[in-house]
Amino acid sequence: MKKLMFAMIAAVLAASANAEICIKNGDAIAFLGDSITNQGNKYPAGYVNLVMKGLEICGVSAKKIPAGIGGHKSVQMNERLDRDVISKKPQWMTFSCGVNDVWHDKKGTGVPLKKYKTLVSDIFDRCAAAGIEVIVFTATMITEDPEAKENKKLAAYNDWLRAEAARRNLRLADLNAAMHAQLAEIRKTDKTGGNKLTKDGVHMAYKGNCMMAWGVLKAMGVEESMKERIFAEFARIPGACSISIDVTAEEYAAFEAKAKASGKTVKEFAKDLLLR
């Protein structure tokens, strides 16, 4: 009886969480983007996989269509839209594009805002014609410095994305604003240097992936009340974080010997020590 009661409560909670979510059971979601999206699908705790996990927790069984390719800008995404998205017939497409359009200016291969608008507008038009609903992302930061010249330039691209999403009545995940806000909050108490949300200033570390995933889930209609439960599940995903330290060959040999004596691999032994 208790098991039945718990199952009924879980079903009610899932139904409540799913009440306003735009993604429905059986829907396919194409994730169009660059290396941030590629890595978001490649790693277990990448943002694409976290979005799918969040939907699952809310009782939604959907299918992902990975469509992120490193280095790509609006030019390449426009060129491959039919092949990588439209031909797969998804109900939804998330659109993450803008970082490389600005960042690659330093290599002379950036995409000016005027051309970006034309290319992205065409992507949105073709998705609409194919019956694919688009969820627009604002582009995340280029370095974690809000005052960096790349971020200043990127602001105009994101302003246009916000306005275009509103004009077309498309769902918007304002990830740039979320990233600025979270970094500002972190730095109120954390005065140490280094990146806080990314591995290298652009590509997401675990906290950045969680930030992105939650922004996307909110845009999909997931209620704020589900955040704690969803993040608790995110924190249990194996391989989400790693620790690396430099040691001498002599120190490693000693550690390896201790691991062998305990009947464990070096990784297993190190993890046991860490979690004691």
C-alpha cells in the first residue's frame, strides 16, 4: 500500500511539473549550435544531456537530435540546417549561435551583425515553414570578464536575438543574462581568480552547464519549484567533475603501490580517499 501511495504521489508531482512544459512525450528536440553545444552533448553532464535529464525528471520522455559542431557560426549553421535539423523532422529546435560570429573576428572570420541577422532570420523562417518550433538562446559570454571587448560587441547580437524572439513569439532562454547574473553573485563571496562557470572562458564546466540547462528548462516551461530536485539529480551524474594534481614520478609510484596493496586501481583508491 505504501509503495502504491508513493507511486501515486510521484505521478501527481510529475503531472504538476509537466503541466505547462512545452515539450511533450515523444517530441524530438534538435540542438543546433557550435562547440559549446557539441560538448554539451558529448559529456554526460553537458548542458544538452542535463536538459534531457531535467525533462525526464519532470515526466517528459523526449528524443535529442545533436546538431552542434565546433567552430561553426551562423554561416555554417544556415548551410547545414536542412541536413542536420529539418530532414530529421523534430518538433523543436534550440538555437545557440553568436559566440564564434564575434569571437572569430580576431581571426578575421567573424560574421558582421547585419549578415548575422540575415542568416539567422532565414534559419527561423525555414524552421517555421517546416513546422519546427524554435527556442532561441542568447549567446553566452566570451571570457568571463563582462568588460571584455568581445562581450561588449556580443551585446548587440544578443539584443537583436531578444527582440527577434519577441517579434516572432519564440521562446527565449536568456543565457547571457543568466551567466552575467550568476558570475556577479559568485564574485560577491569568491574573490579568487580563475574561471567559475567555464573551463577556458567560453566552453562550460559543470556549473556553467547547469546554468545553461536550467535556463533552457525554464524556457521550456519547467517550474521553479522543480529546480532543487533537478539539481540534486544533476549532482549525482558520474563524471560531472574531475580533479587533477601534479605529482612527481616517485610520489605517483608510492601512491600506486598503496592502491595496489588495497586491491584497487589508482582512480578507485584516490576517490575513496577523497570521499572518506
